[in-house]
Amino acid sequence: MPQHQIRLRVRYSVLVCALVLPLSGWAIGQARLSERTPVFSVDDTNPTVTVQTSLAGGSAKGATLTVQLRGRAKNVHAQRETWFKVTATDENGVLIRNARLMVDFGDGRASTYDFDRRVTVSHTWREKSSYQIKLLLTESGGAVSRGKTRLRVGSPMSLFFEILGGDSPRFEEEERWRFVAFEREARAIAGALSVDWGDGTPETHVENFLREVSWPHTYVEEGEYTIRATIVVANSANSGESKSATFAVVVTDVGGPIDLREATIAGNSARDIADFKITSTVTNVTISRTSICIFHTKAGKWPVRDGAEGNPWVAAFVDGKLHAGTYEWLRPGQVCKGITQSNIGPHIKYGALANWIPKTGETVYFWVSTLARLGSRTIDEMAAPFAKVWP
């Protein structure tokens, strides 16, 4: 009896799943083949196995199946199209022509293909499971060879869509946000993107979105806004699926109650403090006989260097001119420092504030920044200044 070879190549999309292909004959009344069942390794880039099949209706060996996967076996998933390339040769290595190939995919569905040397087969399994795939090759002369394999199909791919960027943009200054869509293991998603900025301005539309896009927007009024974005997927098994994401922003003025661009900055402090990104909000400032506490929303969340997270700032008008500077170091999460009315000036040590002593009823401005004292820096973020009447 002639022997035939069939090559099966799986083309995949993405991600985690083991693929095991035990192959043997499966005709009714047919003896199970004794050769070792081949298994694909998930670490192989182009794994190949070869097994014997049997002829239908008899116990003799039929075709030899050579099965080759394109890519790694772990990347077969439900709800994603999987491709097979099937090639058949006879015992002399000659490609078989004018045949028919039937593939039973093990999920209640089967397809038949005209077979001329090779054929490409595709299928999408709907659920995660282990499926027995049956192959039946019928030659023009009537010889029929049967074989089977088992394919483990992983869970459906998860689609992620995220908005990334600052949550405290500055009033009337352009800010950029990134819109990122991907499947598990970061397979790029293509589609159409629409963005509602939440401030009544026209939506932004990106028709040829692929993986991610960075897009600018300028808020012209202070307030709280919600960015709402939607991606309609155009590629993969998720084609046509819609995925949305939201992102809350709080828009503040550049300097809060004062404009730091007009301030004289003490020599021990970052001169470019007005350019720091506002990412935190001062919720309260308390002044007692022994300490000043600046409570803000980023306490304990900023980078730490040499045991310090940031610096407290103070600003005041001295002789009609605005002066500002850092006056201490803050440990991670720390908001209070042992500063009193008489010594807050000497802690600044520079400029007009060095000898300044605040008076009862005087408006003083406090805030916190990332490291900005004596040249120590990290990520240049701060809270907007907070006005406080000295008790």
C-alpha cells in the first residue's frame, strides 16, 4: 500500500497555551499504532513531528503524517483564527495531487478541501479546551488515509485599552495623553479611535489607530473633567468589538493663588519651580506653636532619594515683592515639620525670607514639591500653592 505524508503548519496570533499533538490511526476496529506519540514543545520556534497513520478499513500502516507548526505551540487561543498548512507526499516523496482532505476540528465542525500538493486550513475554536482533530485524505484512486491529533486551545485573548497621562493638567497649557490598545502580551490592536475630552470641545477621531497614539489637548477652564475614549477593533478575532476607557483630570491654574513665575526664588531652591508639573493638591495647612503641616494628595507616592521624598515650600510678599523657597526636607509620607513662627525664616537661609517673621493675619502660601532643594531632584512635580492666613 502507498504511504503518504501530510504536513500541517499552524499559524498563530498570540499567547499562552500549551499545544500537544498526539497522532495515531483512528479507523473503527483498527489497531492503535505502537510508535511513540510525538509532542510539540512550547519552547520550539518551528516544531515538527512525524507519525504513522493507518489506511481506512485495515490494520496496515497508511500515510506518514509530518506535522509542523509555525511559531510556538503555546500561542493558540480560543476566539482567534488558527491557520494550518497541510502538505501530502507519497512513499517516494512525491507530492500528492487531485485529492480531497476532510478535517474534523473536534468541536462539532468539519470542512472538506480540494487537495493539490498542499492546502491552507483555518479554524477558530470558540472555547478553551482540548480538541481531537481528525484528518482524512482521499486520493483520486480511492485510497483513504486517516490520522488524528489533539490540540489544546487556550483561553480567549483579553483586550486591554488604557489612557495614560497626567491627571492634573495646567490651565491653558497643552497636555498630551496616550491611548494604548493591546491584547495580552502586548499584541498590537488596530482600529478606529474616538476621544471625548469632557469639556464640550469636538471629539478627536483617529481612523487608522495602531497600538497607540499620543494626542494633545488644552483645557481653557479650570475644573474636573473625564476623558472618554473608545476603540473599535479592526483586526484579529476581536474585529468589530468596541472597548472604552475613562480618565479623570483636574485642571488647575499655573500657580494657584499666586504666579510663581513672578516670584524671587531663594538660592537654595529650584529656580524653575514654576515649570514643575502640578500632580498633587494641598487639602489643608495647619500651623501650631511647634509645627507646620501641609496635607496633600501625593504624600508617600513620590520617588525617594537619600531617604527624602520632597520639600515643603513657603511664599510671602516682603516689601511688596513675592519671594519663595524651600525650608526643610520631607521623609516618605511626612507632612509635618517642626517649624515655628520665629524660625521659619532662618530655615530658608536665603534672600528676603531669611529674616522674615510672619505676622498674625498675614497671608502666607504653602505647598510641597518633589526634591527641589540644594540641587537634589527627581521627577519635578508639585502641588499648587495653598493660601493660609497666619494665626
